[in-house]
Amino acid sequence: MWDLSGRVALVTGGNGGIGLGMAKALAANGGSVAITGRNVAKNEAAAAALPGALVIAADLVEPGAEARVLEAVRARFGRLDILVNNAGTNIRRRPEEVSDEDWATVMDTNLTSLMRLTRGAHPLLKAHGVGRVINVASIMALFGLPFSPAYAASKGAVVQYTKVLATAWAGDGITANAVLPGWIETELTDRARTHQPGLYERQIARTPAGRWGTPDDLGGIAAFLASDAAGFVTGAAIPVDGGFAAMG
């Protein structure tokens, strides 16, 4: 039921961390995969890990980049069925320390570029009536941390935008769902652990699964939501967090 043969997926920020974990799972289930990334070295490593994938060097914050990326996917594969919006960033400041530039940087990356790419992808996603939008939000859409105001606000907005897409595009055969990763071991969270001593241990103590997640832990939910098995699942915000959110 998770067979993605003949389907084409685009994963933003797919050159590492959660994005790469999702891209691997989509490819393992038969999908053709394109990924975007800004870091050349990481792009090269991802290309080696995903034989046959289309790797597009792009900074989606730049206006017009989304059109170039979508055209590259269309030119290579002729279609797009699955859009995974994973690219994101964080600037750690307390609310009273956040500058306008900090705020704009996080919002442009996590929210505005996501909107532009999703908007541009609509004709391709509706063309075959099996479109899937998977937006990577965060459990920070549910919880607040004192040093992530812009990040948390952007991810909360991603969840609400996902619900709008689900209601607006259902008639086009497109589902839209948000995935809310918990504490996952990535380059981004490595920096958080450096910034906040004891963070790793505190989150393990609160997580029923007793560990941090890995990027591969996000692969299953991506493959499921991309497949026909999830054809009646839309507008959902699904934590993948080892039970962290269940602790209240």
C-alpha cells in the first residue's frame, strides 16, 4: 500500500537530516526523488546516498528560485506528485533579543519560501489527482522554548497553512499534512545542544521512548503520507516525537 512506483517527490532541504531521511524512504518505496539544498558539500554527499536522485542547488529564499526548481523537476521527470517542504532554519534568541533581521530570516526560510514553492507546485500536483503536500513543522508548534520565538511562530504558522491547503485543494485530489518532529539528532539540534547545556538529557527524561529520534525515524511517516494508503488523511498535524507531546 505504500508503493510509490511512478510517483515523483521533491524534498526541500533534502541533503541532510530529516529531509534526507524522508527522501531515502520515498526512494526505498519506489518513488523518484528530487532534493534541494544550499550546501554544495552536503548536496554531493546526498547524491551519493540517493543514486538516481535529482539534486538541485538552490536557496529557496531567493524570489524566483521556486520556479527554477519546479522546472528542473518537470524537465527531468515530467511530473510532480509529492512535495515535502522540509527546508528550515533557526536563530536562537530570547524574545527580547530578536531583531527584525533575525525574525525575517527565519520567517522567509521556514514560511514564505514554503508558501511560494507550494503555490508554484499546485498545477503539477493536481495534474494526476494524487498530489501530496507534506510540510515539516515541529513540536515547537505546540510548545514554547524561551530561545526559539521566531522558529516556534513559523512552525505554528506552517501547521495552520497546512490546514488551509487541505481544505482548499481537496477538490484537486491533493492532500496536505504536517509532520511535527520531536527532538531529532540533526545538525540543527546539535547546535541547540551546544547553546543549551543539559538540553539533551532533559529531553530524554521527558520523552517516553527514552531517546532522541534519528532522521530515519521520519521516513515511515513520509512514505505513508505520500502513498495511496493515506488518501483520506488530510489536514492532520502528526507528532513524530517518541511520545513527547503525549506528556502534556
